[in-house]
Amino acid sequence: MDARSYAGSGTATSSKGFLGTNTNQLFNFLTSNQLNFRKTIGLHSIRALAATEYGRTKLENILVNVNNVRADTP
């Protein structure tokens, strides 16, 4: 049997091949808020602090493995 043919594949000298896909998605969100206020009316003292933060991360991976698959194999 010819190992290069589909019928001959899967023998000790040739495997039927492998086709695999893997998809991963990662979404990450970050928010931070801060507010600080002080006041002193006698002899005037006012302080203020306001801050905000926003972050977003999107990671998408697609992995395709093809091993020992002939171009004319359905």
C-alpha cells in the first residue's frame, strides 16, 4: 500500500494527520475612583483631590495546527 495515498495513511510509516484549532478570549476591566475633600473655614483652608482611572484589555488568540495533512485530502 502506498503511504502517500489516503488508504495507505495511518500505517506505521504515515499517520492520517492532525488538524486542530484553539481559540481563547480574555477580557479585563479596571476602574479606580478617589475623592478627597477637606475644608476649614476659620483662616481659610480648602483642599480637594479628585481622580479616576479606567482600563480595558482584550486579548484574543487563535491557534491552528496542521500536521501530516495532504493538500488533496478532503
